[in-house]
Amino acid sequence: MATSPPRRFIGSILSAIVSIVVCGTGHAGDSPPDVKPGSPTLLGITGLSVNGKIHSHGLPTTWHVESGLTTDYSRKTDVREIPPKLAAYYRESWDDGWNGWKSWCPKELHFKDGGLRNGYIRYEAIQRDDHNHDDGIGTVHLTPYMYPGSVSLRNAPPSAYLAAGDPDFRDAIVRLAVRGRDWKPNGTELIWWSQSQSNIEVNPDDMTLGPNYKHPNWSYTGHNLTELLSTGKWESAEYRLLNDTNQWSYCGNRDGEPRYDAYWSIDDVQRHLNLDLFHMVVFVDPQNRPTGAIDFDEFEVVYHNYSLAIPSNGGRLISAPENSADLPARLTDGWRNGDGKMWTSATNPAGPLEFIYEFARPVTIEKVQLHQHPEWPSREVEVLVSEDGTDWQPLIRDEIPERHVAGPNYAFLLKKGLQTKARQARVRILSGYKAEHWGLGEIELFGSGAEYTPDDDWFHVNVDLLELQPGETCHYRFVATNAKGRTEGPDQVFSLPADPGPHVITGSASRIRNGTAKVEGRLSPLGRKTEYHFEYGPTNAYGSETAIRYGGLQITPRLVFDALTDLKPGVTYHYRLVAVNESGTSRGEDATFHAK
């Protein structure tokens, strides 16, 4: 069997120097984009997911990847846009119940007080295993989850239809509070999980799955919440869902399970998070399941706002009802509801209340989503559009539900399947459920034609390079363009493996305490059933090894880890990841940590 895997990432001092010159940041709005390449990950032996990040300096920016066998770069990916600002918000405090969320717990436990702020929900450890990903990331337990997108199945929780059913969670910000209640993880981790449908076009409607539907899943193994559960107190967390394949593990399927045998890139899954999301209990050993309970409170996610009505996407409010105590700008602040984030009319409104938006460019409106005000609900509404500001055509007219059983995040009017050109849109409230005030939470218009202004910040990008040859050396570079110029990133070189022997990278050590440590690494089984273990000891001769574990058979990388015990405090330990499949044995680089 071969030892060191025949794949390598080739860098050079020259590339590092070029990277520094090319990637230096400038002031907002006055610089070409900055480009920084990251580390690629394998897609079997004929593909590569290349990662990087781009700083747009707050200007609309496009990017692509050039690749080839030489620096002539004979191939080019599709040109993509840096998305609009992280300026859309979903928040759930669970003060009044589970509010559209679900789990595999036999009982949905809710408590009206005692949370970080007021009410919260509780997940109790279950005996029911989900084996759908056993040949990928392994067995999992379904903790609280929600449906954010356009797949809203019968006999399932309702969908919140974030971004009218097509939310973009790339580089999203996640905040929440958790508390462990005698939680014993027994080798599991609590981590974010995304599931999308890659062929949503086969569904006859939002509530029915079509034939041969495909549901790819990814787990954000770059960050876990497990340590926070050990204190028994409420702990707050905030992290980013970085759009980098090194931070994720493709969850795969169980051999013979076609629904999840459906690779879709993490860029696609996060761009179109149309099915469900979790904080999942992952890496479950069915012979040693976790025990105890986890409490959840104050969940919030900030994602990309594609509404044509917001100012950063070219929308401008040119007319609004008078005498309201609330600024009409609240209706395009990205919040569906919440104190200080909604609009209420003046007392005892009479006749239509009208908001007129003008677009910087001609747009095509495809979806309209109007969110209800929980205290002062509007009833009948209509939207009209104009291409010249004079001739107005009706777009929709309907009633907004007064409320929704799952809470205010689900009380909205959504109209899809539109295809109407516009330079202006007129949103009119015609009546309300109460006489004293009429109100709205948010006005969202979705479609095409706008020029989206991105954040003045780095955005992580990745794309798959496919149809490569085993063993070949691939050159590639990121290219980004905005109004101030074009930036070509430094040349990157990667040699693909010549055979499907497992690819391994020894990772970091953590939780070093009381004679124990957690060691981890990245494993790519490259399509063959693969087993792995860690070697460790006081020298690089090692001498000890962990139990052999199953690493799946996917073509993509995943996180693997194990716990080392009976360590001697004060001793420096060496360790490395080792993986074996029918094509060979691969050993990672040596790493060290100091035991405590």
C-alpha cells in the first residue's frame, strides 16, 4: 500500500508576494476588487472545489475562475455576482411556543419564562436515529429545525418563505443562545446543518415533492456549539457560515438511498436554502447515544437581502402616507416584525394608504411579499406598477392574513409567478382588521434587473472545476471586476491524485484538559469505503492509536475526530490522521499539542 497520498498544494514565494500586492485593501468605493485565494478541496480524483474571498469595496462586483494545464488558462467558469448586503433578518425568540419549528422529540417542550429572555424551547435526547447519511457524515439526531424556503410540505411545519422562498445564506451571520441540561454528548457535536432541493423544478407545487427529488445536505463543521452546553448556563453564540468548502462537510447518503445521493455544491445549497435548517446533533454512535437536554432561545440569522425596494438595491421611496409616528423606511429595513421595526398608520385612517417606490433601473417584478403588523394588521392590499410613472397597471390585489398560528414570522401575503416590468411600484393598503390603525411589517419585491450593492467587506467564494484528469496538475486563478477595474489573483497550482486512495489532512487539537484531548482532521474517501484512526504518542514514532472508525464513501471531504485519553499532563504529544481504503493507506502530517 502507498503511504503519503500523491496530491499536494504547490505554492511559491512569488505567489505570496503577488498576493500581497494584489490583495491590499483600499477605501470603500474607490478601488478595484481585492482577491485572496484559499485552499481547494477534492471532488473525487477528477474535480476540485476552489475557494477564495473577494473584497468588493462596496461596489457591484463580478468574479470568475480561469483554469488550465498552464498559465494560459484555457477554461473559464461562468461569471457570478457578489451578492447584495447582509441586510435581511429572521428572528425567533420562542416566547409563545415552537412557532413553526419541529424536532424528532416525542414532546415539544416549551417554557414561558426562564430563558435568556422570556420563553424558550427544549430538545430532549432521543433514541431515534437518522441513518440517511451513514455513508457520509454518519448517524444524526434531529434537533429543532425550520423550513425557510419554498418547499412547504404537507403534514410538515409551515415555511417561513425567507426571501419569498429562495434565501441566500452564504456567509450569513448566526446568533442564538443555548443551555445544556445534564447534556452528555458522548462523542457528538451540535452544529449547523443545511438541506436544499437541487431539482426543485420537479415539484408540482410547494407542498408536493416531485419524482426523483434530490436533497443534498451539508454540515458546518467549522464551528460547533458543544462546549457551550457543558456549563449548564445560558450561553450566547455568534458565528458566520463561511462559504468555504474547508469549513463544511458534505453529509452524503446511505448506500442505496437515492434521495440524498445528490451532490450539489455548498455555494448552490447556501445560495438556495429552500428546504430546511437545523442545529443538528451529528456523529451519533447508536450504541452510545447522547443523553440529557438542550434549551434554545433567541435565534437570529442575517442573510442577503435581494428585495428590489431597499435603497442599496436601487429602490427609493418617493411617496408615503403622512402623519404616522413611524418612519416608512422601516418597511425596507430587512426585518419582518419587531419593536421599532414596523410601520403603523396615523389614528383612524380613511381611504387607501399609499407607498410609491422608484427603481434606479428598469426591473422585472417576479414575487411580492407583504408582511403583517401583529398589533395593527392591515387587511386588503394591492400593488400596481408603472414603466413611466404615469400609466399604472395592477399587479396583485388580495388580503393579508390577520395572523398565523405559527406566529408573526409566518403572517404574510406572498404572490409568486409574476413577470412584470416596472420603474415604479405602488403599494396600497385598502383596509385593516382594526379601525384605529393599519400597519405593515415589511414590503419586499423580488425579481431581476437591479444592480445589487454588496457589503464593503470580504465575501467567500467557491466554484467546482470538473472534468479534470486523475493525476494532472491544474493551474487556476480568481478574477474579479468592478467599476474601478479588474483584479487577477495569483496563480494557484494543485496536483490531483492519480488514484482513489483516501486524502487526509491532520487538523488541530482542542479540549485539552484533565489528561484528555480532541484531535481532528479532514478526510476525503474519494468514493471508496474508507476507515480512519489517529496515531499518537510522545514522539513521532507514535506507539498508540485510536479505534478504527468508518469514514464513509463520498467523493468530498468531511471532518473526522476522536478523543485521546489517559494522557500525561506536561507531555508534548505527536499525532496524525491515518485512513485506509481498497486503493491504499494515507497518512497525514505530524502535529503536536501539550497535554494538561
